[in-house]
Amino acid sequence: MSFEMFEKLEAKVQQAIDTITLLQMEIEELKEQNSALKQDAQQAAGNHESLTRENQQLKEEQTQWQERLRALLGKMDEV
């Protein structure tokens, strides 16, 4: 009977080892996914900053064009 108990214990230990191995592999996959997501987030933040700067520049250009147009309209009113 003692030998049977050792066999059962050995099977349970092997099952635990297999489970641990699978969990470690899953952890590695999740770490890789997390790393990829962090890179995506950093890239998105960089894109956001770039678009914010471009938007600001375009707003400034629009303001300049509006001022030029007002000046031209003012000159036309004088004529």
C-alpha cells in the first residue's frame, strides 16, 4: 500500500510541476504582451504630442491668415 501512495504522490507532484510550467509560460506570454502594449502606449503618446503641436501650428497659421484677410478687407473698405 505504501508503494501505491508514493505513486499517487508522484503523480500529483508531476501534475503540480506541469501546472507550474504552464503557468510560467503563460506569465512569459503576458509579460511580452505587456511590453508590447507599453510600447504601443508610448508611441500613441508620441503621436498625440506631435498632433497637438501640429494642431497648434495650424491654429496659428489660421489666425495669421485671418489677420491678413481682415487687413485686406480693411484696405478695400478704404478704397
